[in-house]
Amino acid sequence: MTTKLFSPYTIKDVTLKNRIVMSPMCMYSSHNEDGHIQNWHRTHYTSRAVGQVGLIIVEATAVTPQGRISPQDLGIWGDEHIDGFQELVGLVKEHGARIGIQLAHAGRKAVLEGEIVAPSAIAFNEQSKKPKEMTKTEIAETVEAFKKGAERAKKAGFDVIEIHGAHGYLINQFLSPLSNKRNDEYGGTAENRYRILREVIDAVKTVWDGPLFVRVSANDYHENGLTPADYIIFSKWMKEQGVDLIDVSSGAVVPAHIHAFPSYQVPYSEIIRNEAGIATGAVGLITSPIQAEEILQNDRADLVFLGRELLRDPYWPRTAAKELGVEIEAPKQYERGWL
């Protein structure tokens, strides 16, 4: 049987052996609060490579100390972080997987001591700290921090960079009119709200020529918020800038009730893929092999991103291959128990 799930996929000069991607998921395990890789990360990510995942994307990694979601987040704000990531990249690639990193800044959703920043001085909810509105100088410094993070990611040997523009973090806060009330060139119109993402993409591309993804939240789930129609426009702009794939998630820029069900976010991926003419990754309660294959066969996405299912089963590709009737190569050490 020919399946799309286990067919190779090439972006620029990087070929994934299958279309299974491990979504970036925060581990909150940099226990020394210095942003460095720990044994947990080495075990966690390498296990999924042994399990035959095609592309593994390392969790949201802060480009500044202030941009961490929590004090235990991974960081890439200093050259001292490169060695740890270089080691992790080597461990993952030993097993035939490709590896990416998600560059991030939490903005007003940072849970840290001291000052936090955002496009506007609006807290996420009643329990959250009120952020300081970013100055233009601070915006420029943040753009430069993304560029420096990309430069370090390249030195560490990553295959893919993903810019985190989703889940209510800093770039998403700029994009949404619910969290961006600025009166300067970074607020107001769609073009202005997109400006920081445009600048980040342009800055990253000055030091990075490999595959570039952007994760977005394609629906704010609020009557005055952004919808997939808005993200078609943003995605066209990203395509013009040279972004290779949109990783399509949704929600979390403001508190909202989200009716979640299997594949509930896949239509957003399908709409952006077809209307913006750009490759997409589908996410959101994708758990079964048949479900993943349907998404790909019906051209609803180019890659399938799994999160919690890969936490439950690091060897999910083996499970999927058995169910879909496909033979995939086992790690030599596991051959006797693979069939």
C-alpha cells in the first residue's frame, strides 16, 4: 500500500523520511533556570527519533530571558546555549530524524519575576501581570534577538527553524486587534499589526537559508478577533517573504471557550493551504493513523503535527505503519521486537 504519511517530503535541501512531525511542546525542564538543555531533553527528543518520527521540533525556545514563558524554559539568547543544542541535534540525527527549533517570545504571557512586555499594556486575564507597552527600541531589539537566535540555531546544526507566531505569545499579540491597541506603525491596520512578524522573518532570513516555518493561531475564537480569512492574507505575505510552511494551530490570544474535537483545527490548515497557495502543517487532536492519512490524501495539509499522542507513544510511527500496512525500517537494536 502506498501511503502519504510514510512518503518522503522535501523542503529546500532537507528531506523528511515521512510526514510525521513532533509538535513543539514545552517541557519546563531547564531546572537551573538558565535556559540550558538537560538530560530530560536529551532523552525526550531522542526517544522520538528512535521511534522513527520524521521531523522533531524542539519546544518554544526563548530568544531573550524576558521572553520565557516560565523560568524553566529553554533559551537561545546566548552563545553559551549552542553546545547543548549541538549535542541534542547530533543525538536526534543519529537515528535518521530531522530536527527543528521553535524560536519564541512569550510577551504578556510570561510568568516571570520583574517586568514583562507586550504590544499594549493589557493583561491576558484578571490573574495575569499587566505588561509594559513595548517601545520601538524594544521592538527592534526583539527582532534582533530572533535573528541572533536563528544564527545560533544554524551553528547548532538544526535543519528547520519555526517562528512562534501562535498561542497568544508576543508575535500573536501584535497580530491580533484584541491584544494590540497601538497607535503607531505597529498597530491599527492589518499591515501594521503584521509589521513585527515581517521584520522578524526578514531578519531571520539574513542568517538562515534553510526551511522556515511559522506557527500561527488561525482563529481567535472571539467576535472581534482574527479568523482564518485574516490568516489567508497573512499567509500570502509570509509566502512572498520566503516562508516555506505555515504550522496552523488556533486560539489562546485571549481567554475563550474552544470546542475541541478530533481534527478540529484541520479545516484552518486546509483553507490556508488552498487559498494562500502555501504548504501547511495540520495540528489538533490528531491521534489515529487513518485520521492522519486522510488529512494528507485529501490535500488538507502537507505534514501532520502530533503533540500529545507522541507523549503517550514515542513509537507512534510504528503503530501507524502496522495499521496502514506499511513496512518501515526498525532501529537495528529493536528489530526482534518491531514486527
